[in-house]
Amino acid sequence: MVLGPGGSGVSMLAAAAALSGSHSPDRPGTLPIGEQRDTLLVTLDARSPVPALLGVYRVPGEPVPVTADVDLLHVEHLDVIEHAWTQFAAALTALTAGRTALPVVGTLASIAPGELTDLPGVAEFLMLRQVRDAATSGRWRRVVVDLSGVGDPFALLRAPTVLSAAIERMWPRATRLAQAGEKPVLAQLSAAVEGIDRDCQDLADLFCDPHSVAAHLVLDASERGRRVAADHLAVADLTALPLRSVLISAGESDRPTAATADTVRATLGDGSGVTVREIESGGVLDRLSRIRKIAVPMAAPSGRPYGSGALTVAKSSGQGVTAVFELRWRQGLPEPERLHLGRSGDDLLVTVAGFRHPVRLPSVLRRCRVVGADWSDGELCVRFEPDAAIWPARQGGSGGAASSQREAGN
């Protein structure tokens, strides 16, 4: 995945990386030789200039050959919404056939797909699901996803988690399963919602999976690039996005990249495992032949958890209900005064650099309450104490802490 602030050259570097074929060549596919393509470049920007620059037609939802080895898939949010709504309306019609339905069901089923412009939160989920389906189809050896043109790329990747939480709040899983068992008319609808919720969880897990995903942050070699670097790196830490490299783009004007690269290296510090690369200018990038000349090496997934994905839990003192547990992970914090913590069910709500993200708590901490937090040496530490009202007596010994450490590593 290639992401970065608008105007940094994300699309051009994503296209150059797709055309360069610099990914690990020994990664096998699942289709027979001759049927499998090498690379799929995915763009989610409805106004992306990439199809025109690569000299192909814009065909939303259908892979279009660009070269002998590279295809382009243009995912457009209106297209995925209309397709999904057509299926949903058909399911509602089948559900109510021959039955007395609530008036709202009939009204929903009568809405034509072309009347829709947006479904808040759902469009992002549907777009990411289409990317996932393409990536897991086995048709391509690697998939390069251009996340430019979608506003905040981190908010886009968070959408499945937000949608899953909204579904649980509006129709809790325990309630919908119970109602489906009591009322057969609701079983089909409940199964559809259950499938959406499973997809949400699958997407959230996929985009944090360091074995399958490698993220590459693009920054332009300007004062703006240096100014926003710390915030973007901090949010990557928080969201557990498997960041593998930061690409400093010289742009068409061939700006010096050294100053921005030094800023990024200083912000990352030692032991981050993130490579900083300076990408030289390719001049005016107005056609495929010029784009493919840019060398954009992109490292493969490392298998190493990143940021909050590598959190650990340890018992620092006490026993039983007097124990104190510490939850830790490597976390950039450009503005400590803007760090905010909250709690919502089994999630710790963390706000860093104006971005709020739910961090799922290991099971041993779900029966605890937050009692404090601090940040030092680039690491965030949140302290918990057992809630005496719900803390099981058998978890009071050292076995509970050992169990929590194992779960935190999963």
C-alpha cells in the first residue's frame, strides 16, 4: 500500500513501483503458470489521472491490461455502492416475497441504485473489500494499492473497524442471533449482517498483517513534507500499519531530498525497521514510458508487527486485585499535549496527532480499569488495575500475566 498527504506524488510512485516489478520475485501465486499475472495496480481515486497517463481506458471495477505483466484496477465508490445496493434490494425483495413486511422495508427495496450518492462509512468498506478480493484471488503475484485521492488514507483503513462497531451498537450480535432463531423471517437478514461484520473484522486484520501487507509512506521534499512527517509516522504507529519504508519524492522540480530524509530518520529513531529512500526526479511524468523509468524499490512484507500491533503486557507489581499491569508499544508522539485516552468496551481509544483509533485490549485487561499513562523513550505505557467486582480470583496469580503476554503477541 502506498499512501501519503495529497500532492506528494503518491500516484506516480505507486504506478512506477507497479511497473518496475521490484517486489520479491520468488513469491508464488495460486494459479498455473501462464494464467497468473505479475502485478495489479489499484487506484481508489475517482478522478485519478493514472489511467490516462498509462494510456488505458478507465473501466471501474474491471482489471485493464497496461503492459504484458501489469494490470490496472480502478475502484470507484459510486460503482461499488450501486452494485452492493442492487444486491441488497434484491435480498429485501426476496425476503418480503409473499409476506407482510414493514413499510420501511418496501421503501428501501424501491430505491434505485442510481439515486444513491453515498452511504457514510459503507462506501469505504465496500472499496476495501473489493481490494481484498482482488489481492486474495491468486490472480496476481503482487498488488500495489494507490491510496491517494481518498482524503485521509488512515481514516479509510479504519472504516471497517468503525462500521463493525456501528453494527454492534445498532443491532448487537447476541440480539440478532437470538431474534433470527425466534423469527425465521429475520434469519436471512441476520446472516447478511453477520457476513458484513465478518468482512469488517477480516479487513481490519488484513491491513495490520505484517506477513501480507507492506505500507510505504510518500512525502515530498519540501517544508510541508518535513512538517507533516512526524504526524503521519505517529498515526502509522497507532494504527499498527506495517510501515516498511518512507519514500522522499523529489517531484518534477527535482527538489533536494536530503533535509526531509534526515528529518524522517531522526523521527523514526533506531530500531524502527523502516527504510528511508530518496527518489530522484523523473522530470515531467506525462506518459507510461517516463513513469516506468523511475526506480522505486519497495520492500516486501517483513512479518514483523508494527506499532500497536506489537504491544506487550506485563505485570509490574502486586498480586490479585492489587496487581498493576502495563500495556506498552512503540508510539511516536509529536505533540504530547494532544494525547488522549478513553475506554469503550474492550477497546482503548487513543488519540494521537488529532487521529483517534481503537486499540483492542488483550483479554486480561478487559476486566481492568485504566489508572494512568505516560510516554518516554518513544514508548507509550498505559497502566491498568483489576476491577475487583469482575476480576476472577483464579486470575490473581502470575499465570494471568503470562497469559496476557502470549495474547498480546498474537
